Amino acid sequence: MGQLHGADFFHSSHDSVAIEPRSPQIAFPEHHHDFYEIVVVSQGTGIHVFNGQPHTLSRGSVCFIRDRDHHLYEQTDHLCLTNVLYRAPDQFTFLTNIARLLPEERDGLYPSHWRLSQEALLQAESVVRQMEACGESGSLTHCATREALFMQLLLLLHRHCLCAEATTHGNQLDLVMAWLDHHFAEEVNWEPLAEQFSLSLRTLHRQLKQKTGLTPQRYLNRLRLLKARQLLRYSEGSVTDIAFQCGFGDSNHFSTLFKKEFTYSPRDIRLGRDGVLQ
């Protein structure tokens, strides 16, 4: 596993924040770094494997990554994002107590992946562009300006992000996606689900396709397949049991979809032939 070092991104000892746009972000192997990072996705789709757990990315996704986390990107499709790099929360020059605005780990669970509404994403992108426009002078004035803008970003994310594990309000499509993250193994009837979140079936289909590039059923299948891949790697269940556990009624159909999505078959994953160390 590779490690990225802050010395390669922060241009002076005064800098506590650095901006690294990735347009596009290509598939990137597993790595960790000695700094913290906020990832804001502006376009495309991909899979973000965070501490061994897969998450789907699309426009509006926000990820909080600490210096002790490891992650990778795969199956990226026109994925464009901006990395907002920052030093440890207690190493800012002008800001203090910013940890109170960051996700908090509780009982071993860290809510790393959030979602922004369209309006909030545009605001976040504007703040990030201002940080990027500050340049790299290394002066204290430059540092203070970037830290002030970083505080604006944290306040915006704290106010508008939709935590995928505890969403109770906000953009209706984000609510649907959060619901699917938790109920992917259940039988989904799309029309009643759309009505449950005050959407027409046509609107749900159109908005989800715009946001993820996938139809609702393909998006659901991807969630199911990601969970199945995780279980194949790290559990002892049979391929058939895992297929049923993840919402597939037929193990042969599951295997066909699995190989189409990941190139490797479920048996290849179970035997470690995909190159991932277990």
C-alpha cells in the first residue's frame, strides 16, 4: 500500500490547506497519507473503497478521510472531484476546535460518506474555487485567507451534508439513495418507493440517471454486488448464500451480473484471484 506525503502537496510550512483537483479521477490503487482530506465529487461515478468498505460515488458525494484511513478508487466513469487536503485538525495556524465540525467516530463507526444537495454542492464548489484562487504564496496572509475559506466550507458541509447513515430531511433523490444504501437486499417496488419520497417514477428514473449514469435497477444491482463482493472476500458464506443475502433470487443470475460488473467471477474473488490481499 502506497503512502502520500503532505510535503508533496503543501507548498510551505505555513500552509494548512491545499487544493488538488482531479478531472478526471482515474482508478487509483489503495493508499493512505499523513494528512487529512475532504473529497467533493462534481461529476461522474465511481466506487470508493474506504477502509475495505465500498461506497458508490456520484455528483454531490462528499468523503471525509483521516490520516489513518486507507482507500482506493475503481470503476471510475468520467469521475471528477476535488481533494481539499488539510493538516491534522489541531495543526492550523489561525483556527482552533475545528474537530467539532468534522464527522465524529462513535462506537467504532465513522460516518465518512455524506451527500450534498445540488444547491449546497454549488456553494461548496464556489468556496473551493476561492481557496484554489488564493495561489501558493506561502505568506501568513495567504494562509489566513485559506483557513477562513476552509472554515466556511466546514460550516457549509456541517449544515447541508446528508449523512448516508442518518438522513431524515433534504433533497428527495438523496433520501431515496440513502434508503437504498440500507435496504438494498429487500425487494424494491420502484413506483411505491418513488411515491414514498414524493417523486414520480419518471422523475426518479430521470434524476438518478442524471446523477449516477445508471437506471434505478442498475444502481440497486451495483449496491448489491458491492456488498456481495465484500462478503465473498471477508466472510465464509457460500456463493449461493451470499447471493440470497444480498437480494438476488438466483445464484446463476447473480454470478452473471457479478462477472459483468467486476470482470472476475464470485469464485475468483473467493479464491483471491482478483489480486486483493485478504
